[in-house]
Amino acid sequence: MKNNVSISTTPAIQTLTAAAPTVQLVTAFTPSDSTDQRLTYVSSDPTKATVSATGLVTRVANGTTTITVTTVKGAKTYTVAITCTA
């Protein structure tokens, strides 16, 4: 098992619009061969944007929210700023 795992998610900042209402978050692990790459995703304000178990963010209404990505093992976190506009 690898220790000292870190994660990063792209895009780190995203604007969602009515014309482009979704974005798929992509998370990279360092080291890339980490043995447990399970993640959870949580929106700080699901009235603005929701996030699926696979990291698909969907615009709900205008405003801002933060998506927090967390490793299941070790609880390492990364945040993504989401702005939803018309």
C-alpha cells in the first residue's frame, strides 16, 4: 500500500451555464499507482449544482458552490469552485 497519497482534480474552477450545464471532474492520484483510488464527491450547495458518485457536476440554478472530493482511505481532500450562470 502506498503512503502519502495526494489528489488533484481538474478543472479546479468551472463555470456552468444553461448551454453547458455539466462538467465531468477528473481526479489524479499521486503516486498514480495508489492501491485505493475510491472517492466521494459532495456539493456544498446542491441547490446550485449537484455532483454524482462519479464526479459529474450538473448545474441546478445560478450561484456558486464548492465540490469537495475526498479519498475513501486517508480522507485526503481537494475542492473545486463551481459558478453557475444563465
